[in-house]
Amino acid sequence: MLKLDFVCPLYRAENYIEPLLAALARQEEIEIVNGVFAITDTGEDLSYVTGKITEAGYTYFTLPPEEFSHSLTRARALEDYCTSDLVVMMSQDIVITSPTTLYDLAKRVEGRVVFAYGRQTVGRNSIEKYIRNKNYGETSFTVGKEDVERLQLSAFFASDAFSCYHRPTYLALGGYDGIPMMMNEDMYYAKKVIDAGYLKAYVAEAAVEHSHRYKLRQLYRRYYETGVWFVEHPEFGTYSTTDSGVKLALSVLGQALRHFNVPVLFRLLPDMAARYLGLRAGKRAARRKEKQ
């Protein structure tokens, strides 16, 4: 029986909390020692969500929206509320379909592997599904310092939507270094892990369903913020992207053509344009701000 904790940030989670708790209750081969929910308090009634959490035997803390960040909120939960060596990070909107999903992920964190992330799939045939098919393949692997020259920026790819941390190593490395980040905290930590000589693992057999339905404006904004993030973290600027936007678009195009997916074919160009233009605009804005 594998002992572990989990951390899950919540935001307006009324529609997510019950199926998530039910899926956690069905997990086998593990003992959940501490389950921690970090709830962003929007001023709405939280009693339904907090009641379900308490009923399930887990704990929670609340924080105002202005104090939330993907890095520091997770750090607070992991450092102040967790006690197990293994801590699974998850987002509220993942769908856990197998009773051994958490076990399959957490068991890979051993020895030099101190950080792992699972596979994310999408049910509907959409651009997001085709992108995830490329980014989350069917084969598990590990990445170490010796792989960085070959993989470049992709060596540090990870996702806290479903990941597992070795807590003692996290604490020894200083976690996220107290830096508030609204995205890519997983990538930031993965780089620290690899730079320190440890391994990061991708665990294909530990799969969850995870999808969004971004409008073009939302997609543009997301990539704008990604562009800002990369300028704010120049330590990633020395690495090239082994998978260009053109390669990604061609991969999506090929899958859409095989499925004769007309909606994706119509959406592909504006979707990729929103990503590309948002990323460039974010980088330009961040560089202008640095010069001021």
C-alpha cells in the first residue's frame, strides 16, 4: 500500500468536487494520508464544497483571489499541510477513470525520479485532443541532465494538472523559490530537478481526461501570458524549441484530415494564429516593460 498526500486548488468548484471525491474514493493500492484543497474564496457560498471535503475526511484552506498563484498556493499546501514523501498535484477538472491512476503515477517516484507527471487525454475530436496526442504519447520515459541538449526546451515540460512530487526533494531544492507564478510552475520546478541531477518521469499509463474549451480571445490571452512568463524567466531563453508551431499545426492538420474533422480544419488557422500572435505580443510587452 503506497502512502501519499494530494493537493488540489479549487475555484468555483461546485460542479467538480463531487465527481472528483468519488473518483478519489475508488482509488486502489494507495492510502491517502492528507488530502488538501486550496479554495479561492470569491465571496460566494462555499458551504457545499467545504461540506463535501469535510465529509470525505480531507482538509482545506481558503485564500482571497489576489493571493492566489499556481506556485505559492501549491507551495503553501505542500509545505504546511502535507506530511507524506509523495504528494500528488491535480487540478479540479481532471477526470480520473481508472482505480489505479494515482498509484500508477506515484509509484514511479522513487530513486533518482523525484518528479513525475501523467498522461492527459481528451475525449472529443478537437484541436486540443490532437495537440495532447502529440504532447502526451503512449510511451513512458524519463528525462535527466544528459537529455537536455537533445530535447532542449521540451526537456522541462511537465504539468501539475496531474503530477507527483517527492516532498523531501522539493523541500531540499527550495520548491518554487518563493516566486509567485500564474503558470508554468511545473516547468520551473522540472528544470530545478534536472539541473540538480535528478530525473523527471512521464508516466503514460497514469492517464486522466483533461480538456478546456477556450475561445480565441481566451487562447490569445493565455499565450500572451505565456510570452510574458518566458521573458520574466530568462533561464529558459537559452533553449530552442524542438517542436515548432508549424510542426504542431501540421501534426493537428494530419490528424484532422485522417478523421475528416471539418470543424477542426476550419478552426485550425485562427487557433494557431491566436497562439502565435499572443505569444509574440506577450514577449514584446514584457521586454518593453523591462526597458522602462
